[in-house]
Amino acid sequence: MVEIEKTVGEEGKELVVHKKTPNHEAVLKELIDIVGEDYVMDDSASLFVYSGDMTENVPHMPEFVVAPITVEEVQKIVLLANREKIPIIPFVSGSNLGGLTIPLEGGITVDLKRMNKILEVNEVDQYAIIEAGVTFANIKNYLDKNHPDLVYTYTYATPAAGVVPNALLEGLATLSTKYGTTDCFINGLEAVLPTGEIVRVGSGAVSKYWFGRNPLPDLVGLFTSWQGMTGIVTKMAIQLDPKPAYSGIKMIMTDEIHEAFQLMLNLGRAQICDNLIMFNWGLAFAVIQMPRETVGSEKMEGAPSISLEMDISAINTLKEFEAKVEVIEKLAEKYGFGVWDYQEVGDDITKVLDVPMTFAGLFTHGPGGLTWVGAYGPCSQYETAWNVANEVFSRYPRFTPWVYAKTFKHGHFGAMRTLVGFDRSNAEEVRETREIMKEMAEELNNIGFIPYKAPVWATEMLLERGDPNFGLFLKKIKKALDPNRIMNPGRWGL
Ligand SMILES: Cc1cc2nc3c(=O)[nH]c(=O)nc-3n(C[C@H](O)[C@H](O)[C@H](O)COP(=O)(O)OP(=O)(O)OC[C@H]3O[C@@H](n4cnc5c(N)ncnc54)[C@H](O)[C@@H]3O)c2cc1C
């Protein structure tokens, strides 16, 4: 563990600087030998960029940033770090919103963006093999140009966000109501273990086709939600889907919250939506980039409390698409709702739903700071969770409540996301952001929800409250894979 040298700045604006490894210059030279001079940085200005993210989590300076381009380079960096017992933090765009690339114990940030090749697309078996640094913009543009009949599941994250970390973090995307979180799209992967071995898991380990994870022990789970603590994934096979011939977005907007959640549950079971999202009035104003001073923390007269977005598609015929619309209209009618076509709602919404996209309103609002407690839980508790989230927001009138629910696997479970836009230059506001996030995570967990992409304080809460043997089991696996504790140390409190 690299010791802390100093913490600069007041609480809320602090920056932690770690002591350099005693043989800093020798390590620097070895890193340069591995990747070349242009791709190693150890000057404070460059390191600072990788020290923190847009969240309220305390930034820590890394000691080096290195940008490899081949698997062999990654392997050499890992072997060097393991020998010298220096922490390693895998990084693509740092937009995870959980502080997960902050080097909690200093060390080497490994920026994987140069590993951006799409190595293979198998049209018949519907998968792509991609390198670790491929972004959502890369995959979307590549498929649109070269394989226009195929699509991936896209997120509302920035186009510069990494596809591999997103899947490893079990994210939520445009086909999640249909298939589940983005880890469900992983057919297999290649990784460099903390001790330097290159391993493959999934069918690609024993077949020349990366068609899936069966029928083998499913070792993909040794990398998902581990937040880069068990190795560096260098390649991933991801499942693609046929591009639908017809697609559209339907909406309802209402103040009848109970009925809207009943409709959402029933639409899940109807198994017709690719994506089913409930968002509150605060987020609707964020979409149209309305500033916080204008929006405030109370809903404006006349604005609908919530909107339900229903994405539907048909692979083959218009009739198939129209049949889905008919089911939506029938179910909505049962609860007394009229259904809108999203183009009718306005251009701002149309633009923002064209994924992958930049959700600019979330950043201009704060300004600059953005964080969340996104939590996964049972759909039976959706309405309770929605009320809990709004109750917590009501105790913090400084912030506009941003709340958003999404259904996975046709209603088998779902996400309740609460987002906070805050002013990063205001230490008091940062401290208050830390308080609301903690309170939100605790209260949502009280009713059965589990924070995902969880920062250290939230994972520690889970381990404290959960089955003690779960924590011991995690520790045992981590120790077996990473005996020198070099991979993103400190995450999960391990
Ligand atoms: C406005 C906004 C909207 C968002 N919307 C969504 C959304 O709709 N759905 C969603 O799921 N997410 C969303 N996100 C979160 C985030 O942007 C995505 O999850 C993103 O894909 C993560 O990729 P990244 O490149 O930022 O990963 P990073 O932050 O660079 O890394 C994330 C984690 O993965 C680890 N890691 C990175 N690469 C590797 C590797 N090769 N091997 C092992 N570990 C690795 C890192 O160490 C870290 O722990 C949103 C974020 C923002 C800011």
C-alpha cells in the first residue's frame, strides 16, 4: 500500500497525494520501455486529470498514467506492478459515476483507450469481439457502417464511455427491459490476471466461436461488478441484435403515480418493450437544460409528475409493431392514460433519446458535479422506492430531485436511480451531496435495493449489513486471484 503524503484543500474540495514508490525513476524507465515515452505520464498536471471524476468522491493522485496498445504491453505492466507491489487502476473514460477509477492508494492508472479495435463481427452468430477501449461511439459507428443489420444495446452514457467497463459494471441500456443488464450481453472475455497470466472465459476459451457462456463453469462473474479488482479485461465478445425494421417510443405523462407504476409492471409482463423507463418532472426539465435556479426543488404547477417511456420495436413487419402499440394502448386505457408518440412531445426529447448521446442538461445544472445512487431491486418495491427517494430529496431542498426507474428482463427486477447535480466549486454543497447520497443508499437498501457501481462507502455498507460469509467469500477470491493486492485496491473495502 502506497502511504498518503498529504491531503490538500478543505473538506469538500480535498485532494489526496500519495508518497511515491522508492524506486519511482526505475519504474518510470521500465514503463517507458514497455509502451514508449509518449504513452507514460508522471507530471502532476497529467496525473491530476486522472485523480477524480465528476462525483463527490474524494480525488486521489495516481503516480503514473500509462496507455498500452497491445495485450502483451498490458501483461508486462501488470507483471511489473505485481513485482513492485504498485496498485493498478484500469481506466477508459472515468464516467462511471461511482468514483471507481479514483486511485484510492495511488499507483498506475492504465488508460485503455488506445485499445480500440473491433476485431471481429460474426453476423450469423450475432456477436462482436472488441478490445478494452472501444467506446459506444466506436461500436455504433462501426456497426452502422459495416453491419447495418446489427445493433448493440446502447446507454445514455456519453458516446466516449467504454463498452467493456459498462458491461463489466452490469449497466443499463436500451435493450435492458428485454434482456437484462449489460453483463447479460457478455459472451466471453480475455483478461490479464493480477499475476500476469492471460486467460479466456466463455465459449472462446474452448471453441473458435465466441457464441456464449454455456455449457461451462461461468467465470465471467469473476470480472463483473468487481470494479477492476480481479484483472484487466483485454477483449470481450458481446452479443448483438438484429436491427429492427420498425421502432418507436411511446410516452404517458401523468400525476397518477400509483396507476403509472401498475401500468409499468403490467407492461413488463406483457413482454413487448425493449426499454421501459419512468422519470420524474425534475429529469424532464434537465432534458431541456433548464437551470436549477429556474426549476427549484418543487414541481411547477401544470408539469406532469412523471413520464413513462416505452421503447418498442419489430424486427420484421409493421403489423408486428402495430400489434405492440395496440397492447400498450389497451393497457394504458385500463388505467385511464392517453398514449403519446414521442415525436409529439417535442424536439428536445427526440434529440436526447437518439443514443448514444450526451445528456448535457445534467452537467449544466450543477454546475459540473454529477453523482447518483443507482440501485437495483425488486419491481414489487418500485413505488415504495420512488416514494422513499422523493422523501429523501425533500430533506435536501438545495437539489432538484432527479428520479428514474427502469425495468429489466420484462419485470423480473429493475433499477431505481436518483441523480444529483451539484456545484463542485462549493465545498459546503459537496459535503451536502455526500450526505444525501449516503442517506439515499441506506434508505433504498432498507427496502431491499442494492446500490450498483457502488463507491467504497456504499459497498462497505452492504458488507456490514449483509451475510458476513459473503464478505469473507469475496475476500478469499480476491486473495486467490490477487495475492499482492495490486488491482484497484480499496474497492469493496478489500
Ligand atoms: C450522463 C451519464 C449518463 C450515464 N448513463 C448510463 C446508462 O444509461 N447506463 C449505464 O449503464 N451507465 C451509464 N452511465 C455510467 C457510465 O458512463 C457507463 O457505465 C460507462 O460505460 C462506463 O465506462 P467508462 O469508460 O466510463 O468506465 P471507467 O469509469 O473508465 O471504468 C469503470 C470501472 O471499470 C473498471 N475497468 C475499466 N476497464 C476495465 C477493464 N478493461 N478490465 C477490468 N476493469 C476495467 C475501472 O477500473 C472502473 O472500476 C452514465 C454516466 C453519465 C455521466
